Amino acid sequence: MALPHWEEQPTDLAAATREIKAALRAQIAASGRSVEEVFAVVEKHLRAEVDDIKAAKERGETIWPVIDYADIEAGTVTPADLAKLRRRGCLVVRGHFPREQALAWDESIVDYVESNEFFDNYRGPGDDFFGSVGSKPEIYPIYWSPAQMQARQSVRMASVQKFLNSQWKHESEGTQWFDPERDSLYPDRIRRRPPGATSGGLGTHLDPGTLDLWMTQAYQQAFRHLFDGSIEEYDPWDAAYRTAGPQYPGSTMCSVFRTFQGWTALSDMAHDQGVLHTVPIPAAMAYLMLRPLLPDVPDDDMCGVTVNQVFPASEKWHPLLIEALSGIPDVGAGDSVWWHCDMIHSVAPVENQQGWGNVMYIPAAPWCPRNEQYAVQVRDAFLSGSSPSDFPEEHYERSWSNRFQADDLSAIGRRGLGLAVTPA
């Protein structure tokens, strides 16, 4: 059964929502199963995962896997740690960068913004992308500092990205969906939250897209097992069809495919000081995608999902999943934190924060058709010091002479931007 699909945002979202929901329900019914039966399979599996996480917390266990960078570099990560990473879909890499390096990067970012009088010229947040889930994080719209680019193009970053990419099935159906050994250097911002800060945090949400997850042909194929009666075959680690198809405008702020989202700590952060939380169950995406098809959701509603906002996860529609929300352990400067691209996540609120809370956002975004296409825009932004096209057009760095320069690119950096690499 062919599903209706839209490669550009439909003009009547309510009508399109009703149409796609009716078509998905009919496709599931054609398999001989009802939406309720398929959802019950998912709910049973997730109930077991949630109960396991809650029991582990009661035993005082750390929910997030923690792996030393030295083991990733040496290829000595244990099978048990690999199994936990794939089950939980998130990871803390201890000692990803030397502590002294991370602290020096943090200091250099301060020098970078202050030397360019950033605070005298800052105009406030350039978008309301997080309006659907509450408050905004303390984000600086800075992309091209030497510190950020040095981290993005470093051998240590490339090693971890390759390790994380290798957890995914990147070849299937005769197609290589991405190159696990090459990253596209997706540029993102920094967060700096000072001691004594009070922050409302950031509500539970996920980032891979919004209505395009149901409405574009590529994602309909990527999530085919959720809607064709073969729910038991759904694999949240299969990249099939995710890396080529377009996302229509207004669907998401991220034009690329990320295997993992991530950040690198530039300061020490205690687990109770307004840190990242996730629902550490990669397969939870099946629940999120099927939930709007149940009869208690209005036909023109996707459980609050709409365009120009992040995909919200809520107690109202997803109470089972919220039960499993789990924070990171204490992290130190130089550690990095990673979570599967489909994963529900949030930032906890904090009052009178103890210590700094500073990070550089650097994901794993392997080279693939979608990411190669975006790399053209990234190159232009890099060379001109502009804000990348996924982000508000603020362009603070265009006139900053001490931003990272093309001559400073390493071979990894040049490959990540799609530039020719000079032979050694």
C-alpha cells in the first residue's frame, strides 16, 4: 500500500495529519494486525526496559554506560560494555581529552568572545525552537572559535565518532548508508552556565525531526517495520533510508543525519547540577511514532508534534517513557557525553548552580548523501564566519579576525568539510 507523502511542508498541516494517520492505520490493518495490537507489542517490551532501569536505580547502579577513551583507542572495550551501550543508547567517554586541554579550550573561548566584545553586541536568542518544551539553555551562538574547530578535527574526536558509528548497521539492502570512518564536522554552539546560576532547564524532547518522520517517503521507509505489521523486525540501530531523503522546511533545526548527539565537557559537572537526562531506550522511538495512531489522540494531532518546534515528549502522551528518565553521572572537564539520535532527552533545572556548566556541542554526523549536501553550506559559513544555515542568522563572527582559519584545517578537518586532502 502506497502511503501519501510530502517532500515539502504541506500548506494544510491539519488535513495532512488526518490523511497520513488514516493511511498508516489502514496499512497496519492490511497486515492483519490492529494499531492497538502493534502498540501492545511495543509497550510490553518498553515496560520491561523501564522496569529494569528503575530496578537498577534502586540498587544504586549507574544507568549510563561509562567507557574510558583509552579502551576505545586501543580497541579493548569489553563485550559487556558494548552490550550496555547498545541497550542504553548513551555513553560517557572518560578522558576523551586531557583535562588540561579542555580547561584551556574553555579559557580560550572566553578570550575569544571577550576580545570581540560579544557581550556588548549580543542581541538575545535568535529563535524560539525550544518553545514547545519550556525554557531555553544558556547557549552562545558561536561556531568558529579555534577551540571548537580543534576539537572537531582532532584525532581523538574522530576515534570516538568512528567507534560510535560502528554501533549502527550502515550497510543493508545493497547500499552503504554512511561512511562510519568519516565525519562531516557538523558545527554547533557552546553552552556556558556560570556558578550561582538558576536555570529552568529544558523539557523532555527529541531532535531527529517532527512531522517529516511520518510524512516524508525516506522516513516512511526508515520506520517501515512500525507500520507494515512487522514490528518485531524494527531495529533502532539500522540507518537504512535515513541518510538520503530530504526533510521539509520547518521540520527540524538539523539538516544532517547524526548517529549520536554529543557534547564535550569544558568544566567539571556534578550529576545534580542541572545536567543532561535521557530516556535510555533506543527502541522508545517505536512508542513515540505509533502513539498518535491510538484512538484517544485527536485525528489532527500528533501528540503535540508540529513544525518549527522540537518533538516534545510528555507525561500526557508518553508517561511510561518518562518513568525511565535518567541523568548522567558526574563528569569532568575533557569527558564527552553521547546519546542516540532518536533518544528523548532533557536538561534538569538547577538553582544556585555549584561550579561552571560549560560544554561544546559536537555530534557524530558520518559522511553520507544528506551530510555531504549540507557540507557545502557549512564550508561557505566557515569561510565567511557566518552562522550555519541550520541556525538563526546572527553572524556574530564574520568580522572576528581571530576565528579559526582555513589554513589551520587538518586532513580530518578538510575531509569533514568536503575539501580535497593534500597527499602526505
